[in-house]
Amino acid sequence: MRTLSVGQLRVQSVRYGDGRVAYTIFDSVRGVHGGAERYLGGYACSGSDRTYAYLLVDHLRWLEHEGLTPEDVGFGDLERYMGAIGAKVAGPYGRPWRVGKRPYGNDALRGAAACLKGFYLKQAELGVNTELVASLKLHRMPTQRDRDRSLLGHLQRSMQANPLAPKSVRRRHKKMLPDGARAVLLDEVNSLRDRLVVEWLSDGGFRAGEMCGLHLCDLHLREEAACGECRGPHAHVCHRDGLVNGARAKTKWEWELRDGVIHGGLIKRVSPAMVHAYFDYLTLEYPRGASHGMLLVQQHGPGRGLPWAPEGARKMLRRAGRRAGLGLIKPHMFRHTWASAVLEAADGNLAIVRDAGGWASTEVVDEIYAHVDVNDPVFHDALLATWGELR
């Protein structure tokens, strides 16, 4: 007789000797979950395995909650699960799930749908629950956007479809900073480190993981640096696995340490305000005994002097935003505001914005930021001054 055992499944990180980190799902009774391991193994150390692991473990817990297993789940059950986490699905969802938590947003729902489809197709390859394949392997007509994103898109006659995925929502206006937020936040923060974070997020368009993963050797803050890859002051964003603060750069550009100098990575230009904030912080607050070589460090508590985690930066901005009366402030709001200003300074050149921000394609930049009016002179004078030479 099947019994319910909710809460025994968890995501487990696996750290390799070379510093790489992979993720799998562990059952406290039966050990590593075999089906999940076979699926997540294809994404090991890619950056996607962590996201898929957390999406998949929630689904596996739901299966236990419903008294189901991956071997006997049906397509209707998968639709019920998508409804339980926030999708608009006709019919009852069954017993409550994720009580007290917000439903997934559209992007998370699409990620969960992709994860479920991939997991069950992988199971079917091994002869498990093959009946689901016919329901999951559907095709659709390609749209004009699908054709534009492919080199030979004009030859495509059909595209793979995911029947579990919600309808795509194209948001043309991303959440940006309130007007004047930068100046207000600089008055509200309590340390030079926090001022540096506000200045670098504002003028550099960094992600939180990129900022907290910076090492001092990544920063070439003078003209004609030894790397020879950018004439002006700049920073190299380098993807490193296994950092003690859990920070990771999203982009995985090739980089190397050659003759004591960092080469490669994603190169971010540095404004004069960023340079001044850096030297103020380094000369007056940076701990002299820090041997880890990372830029941002904890300033209080038992971990004082250790590398600062991205969650610490997020909490600092939330507190400063509340004190300033700005509401919820997130690091990515700086990135959206910065990208819009760069797009204006570049006269709408999507390739410049793509390379400056490390996006995968100009199509992504166009979808998110094409609403910017490049003839509007109101956009953020400080950022436009930094990028004015692009004109």
C-alpha cells in the first residue's frame, strides 16, 4: 500500500574537486532520486541544473502529496499540477498546494513546464511511462518571431510545442527604478560599500551575482590597462564556480589569468563615479586582513570580513528603499534602467546594448527594451554622460 511521505525530498548540491557545483535531488530514505539524477545530469554544472532541480523537487513533492509516482502520473495530473502552482487550467486542482506561498509568475510557469516535459521525455527514453510521450510531443506552426530567431527560419514548417506551458506574455515595460532613486538611495545607505553597490549597479548594469562575484584582480580601473582589451577603465566579469558566498555570473564567457592579468570574460566599462566609489571603499573600509581577494565583504556579525553574498546586497537595497520611501528596490531594476539609457545613448543600436550587458542576442534586447524612445532627452543624464562617446 502506498503511503505519503512529504518533505523527505530536497535539492542537494554536489561540489567537485575543480570547484564546479552541480545539483541533484536527494531522498532522505532512498538516497539519490534516480529519475531526477538522470535528467539533471544532462545539465550538470551548466547553470540550468540548479533552477531545474528546484522546479523538479516541488513537482516530486506534489506527486507524493497526491499519492502518485512518475511511473503512473498522467497528462491530466500534470495539468492539475500546473494549475496548483499558478497556471490557468480548467477544472479542479485537487488538494491545496504551496499553501501560504505566492503562485508562480508567467516566466516561472514556462520554466516549470519545460522542466516537466524534459523530465518525462527522459523517463520515456528509459521505458518509464511511455504513454505520456504522445501528449507531450506536440508541434505548432512557427511565428514570425520564431523565424527571425533562426538562421534558416524561413525554411521552418513546424516547431515543437509544450502543451503544459502558459501563453507567452510579452512585457514591453520592465520594472525600473523610480525617478531620482539613485540620489535618494545614496543618501540612505550606511556605508561606503553600500554606496559602491548603488553606484556600480546604476552605471555598470551588473547583476547581483556578478557584483558579489567580482575579485580585485578583475578590476582594471585605469586607462590602457595591461589586458589591452579596453582603452578605458573596465571590469572583467568572470564566471567562477564554487565561490564561498554562492555568487555566480550568469554569462560564461571564456577568461584566463595570464602573467598575473585577467583576460577575457564579459567586459564592463566603468564610469568615473564608479572609480571614485571604489577607491573610497578600498582605502577607508576594506579590511586589511582579507586574503580572499573579493571586492565586497561582510561588515558585521560573525562573518565580518568574509565575502558578501548576493542575498546580503538584495536585503541592503530593500532596507534602503523602505527607509527612503521608494518601496521595494531590487538589483535588477538598476539593470533595466541602465540598459534603457544605454540604448538611448547608442541611438537604438541593439548590438551595442547586447554586448555591453551580456545578453544572448539582440532579439532579447529588442523584446525587453524596444519601448525606449531614443529621441527622448529625459533619460538619466548621468548614465548618458558615461555612454555619450558611443554617439
